[in-house]
Amino acid sequence: MKNASITRFAICLKNKGCDDLVVRKLYPVLPDERAEKEKYLRVIDESSEDYLYPARYFFGIELPQKVERALKQTVSVAA
């Protein structure tokens, strides 16, 4: 995983042709303005690496700060 800050989380709604995504699973999203302009998200997937996936495969969610901090720590430790 690259040394970038997780900015938000998204739930996978679709994984057609993407073996490293699990539908209904929560994924960390890294900032990538260029990718987002092209309608992609940079997601840390099941391989623990970040890759670009179609934004339409995900639904961004807002979490309570306490939950978001805990998840970010968990992802940092796993990397």
C-alpha cells in the first residue's frame, strides 16, 4: 500500500470483473483527484494494495469520527 492518507470509506456495491472486491464490504478510499475526474476511486482492496476501480462500483459513506478513527488505525496496522 502506498503511503497516503485514507480520506473516507465506501461500500462496494458491484464487483463485475474485479476479483479483489467483495460486494457489501467497506473499503478505505485514498485521495486521487485525477482518478475521480475520470470517475474512478483509488481503493485499498483485498490484496491490501490500492487500485483504481469504477466509482459506480461504490457508495461513499460518512461514519462517526470514533468509528472512522478506529478503522483508519486498523488499516494502518494491516499495511
